[in-house]
Amino acid sequence: MVTDEMGAVRTPGRPRSEKAEKAIIDATVEMIAEGSGVSELSIEAIAARAGVGKTTIYRRWANKEELVVDAMATLKAPIPEPGGVSARDDLVSFLAAILKETGHPRHRCIMNLAMSESERFPHLLERFREIAIQPRQAALRSLLRRGAQTGELRADIDVEVAMATLNGAMVYFTKWRDKDEVLSPDLPERIVDQVLTGLRP
Amino acid sequence: MVTDEMGAVRTPGRPRSEKAEKAIIDATVEMIAEGSGVSELSIEAIAARAGVGKTTIYRRWANKEELVVDAMATLKAPIPEPGGVSARDDLVSFLAAILKETGHPRHRCIMNLAMSESERFPHLLERFREIAIQPRQAALRSLLRRGAQTGELRADIDVEVAMATLNGAMVYFTKWRDKDEVLSPDLPERIVDQVLTGLRP
DNA sequence: AAATTTCGATACGGTGTAGTTTCGCAACGC
DNA sequence: GCGTTGCGAAACTACACCGTATCGAAATTT
């Protein structure tokens, strides 16, 4: 018996292939990114795409949902950087980062699942909150709090509502715009400036 | 050969049953409202639920997507009433109407489809825009324009961004709140007031 | 070398659905 | 009454996928 560098016991026999594991998860992520819902995802298709036997999948995951959950867990939330000069600039950068992500298939993957299937797959929803929603909410919240402290924003702002308007506006544009309507790249600025300034004269 | 009151030619033989047609569409809507995605909907299940032979469905619709499209077409956009005293009140009423709808299964049906499957089913997306998005956008847009005309809002507001923040904020709360977090009923007011006032001191 | 475990491949029985066809009956115009 | 068409029910063929089992080869410990 042998222990690896982590101190874990290594059992005899051929070790599990990390390459296969990665290929399986990659295939899963790709297929979701291409628009497959969880229910359309078949183990057979994943195995074929990953160039792997079905056995290799079943040996590692008990069911589809767990595989998808693990696949999502590999998609790290890209850290939105807080380090700007003003709250306004930080907010613009934050929204710009989100806008940029939506073009990336990996995060379209997260989005698709979040929007559609989270209701039917509770574990998935849980993991999704953890990976995608909460980090961003936390970042945005601290941005707003800091702005309120420095006096750039009112001290009594409703942070949750502010988060909803900013974040919601981006989602609205990226998900519900007309099919071939182009997103103007200054969207983040327009949104932030309007939210900061308000609509009243 | 006979013509009905619309002047259309009535072919010989037994006429198609409107009752069956309604039952089919109702069953479809119900199942979607309960969380079925388009791909999970089976013609067989619809037929069984509607108390109808599969033949009766296939005779009318060539495929599932067309059936779903027709089913959605029966869900009228509930007219958001414009007749308030101030732009602020109108906006609050508008958001309140949307909030109320989200509790209603029929509109959860629309929402679910819109969020999830619209990318994969272009006809569906098209119809969804027509039924759900465009009427609301139009109503909200005219509300904002009117507010700008009366001077209650600035004359130079970015209407599209304003729509996105208001509408997006509601969607954000209704879709992405924590599972058992309750929606405070004054949400529409909080959103509208913040969007109108802005975040700056 | 022997034992053990995983690998990809393939095959298997079982289930669910698609879409078609057939049946006997019902509803309509002629 | 007759011809036509729609009706619900059932049977049918054809897949796709599930989850398991089996295979010979490969990788690793003992």
C-alpha cells in the first residue's frame, strides 16, 4: 500500500484517469453551452463526445444531475475587480465584466441552466447560487456600500434594490434584446449613469 | 357544399371538435406551467391529459413546437393599465401588475419558456416576443415618454435603459431571489422611487 | 509475475416516445 | 341512406436512451 503526496491511501490497481474525468466534464459543459437542457443531455451523448465509455461515467457519478453539478463547479466565478477610483467607475467595470462574460460560451452555459432548469433541479440551483450569483451579489453589494460610505452615493440607499436594477438591467439587455439587435458597448456606462442620476429633472 | 357565417367553405364530413382542440391546448399550457420544458413534453402525455387520441393532435399540428406556439398564443398579455395620476404612480402600478402575474401559473408558463427554451426554438421566441415582451415594452415606453413630456421626468432620459432597469429589476427579484425569501409587496414602489431618484446624494 | 482496478468498446434487456396505421363509431352535407 | 371526415382507442414499427454486464487491454501495487 502506498500513499500519495496528499497522504491519501492509494489502492492497488489502475488509477482513475484524470484525463477521462476532464474530458467528461468538458463535454458536459460544452453541450450545455450549446443549448442542451439537463433533460436533453444524455449520458450516452456525453460519453461519445468525451471519447469515453459509459462505464467510466457511471463509475464516478450516480446520476446526471450530480455530473452537471460537478461540471458547473469547475466554472469559477470570474472575479470582478473592485479597484477603481470612484464608485461610478467600479460599477461600470462591474457591469462591463458581466457584459463581456455573456459572450463567452462557458458562462452562457451557467446562464442557460440558471434561467431554465434551476427550478426542476434543486441541487443545481443551490450550486448555481453558490458559484455565480452570490459572489457577484457580494461584490456588487460591497461596491455600493463603499460608495455610500465615501459619500459618493446617498447613505440611505436601498442596496438590494440597487443591485437588482443594475444587475437586472444587464440581464434584461443580454437575454431579451431582439435577435440581431447589437449591444452597444457603452451600455454599462449608460446604465450606471442613469441609475446614479435618476430619471427626475 | 355550405358556407358558414364567416363565408368560409365548410367541407363535408364531421367538423373538427373545438372542444378537443381547446382540451389539447389547455393540457399543453398546464403542463408547461407545471415546469415541463418543451423537450419533456410528449405528445402522448398531452393526448392523455387532454383525453384525446394522438391522431387528433397530429391532424392539427405538424410538430410539438407549433402546438406550443399556438398554445402560447392563447395566453393574452394582460393589459397593464396606464390611467394613473402621475408617471410615478403609473410605473408603480405597472411593476405591481408584473409582480402579481409572476404568481400566476399561466404566466409562469410564459416566463419559463421565455427564459429557457427560446434559444432553441426560434418560432417560440418570435411568438413570445410578440405576446409577452413587446406589449409590455410598448406600454412601459409610452409611460416613460409621457412622463418626459409632462416634465415629471427629465426630457433627455434614455428610455431603453430606463425600461431595462425597471423591468430587469422585477425579473431579477422574481427569478433570482433566495428560495424562501419572501418578496415584500412594496417592491414596485421601492424600485420606482430609486430609479426616479437615483443613488447620488 | 500476480493481483487488482480502470480503461474503452460492445452488447443486452427494458422503457419511453415518436409517428403511422387501423378500427368501429359519431357527426355532418347531400 | 350514403359518402365523407373526425373522433378516441389501440396496435404497430422504429428509435433513443437507460443502467448493467462482459470483454480484452492497460496501468498500477504487491
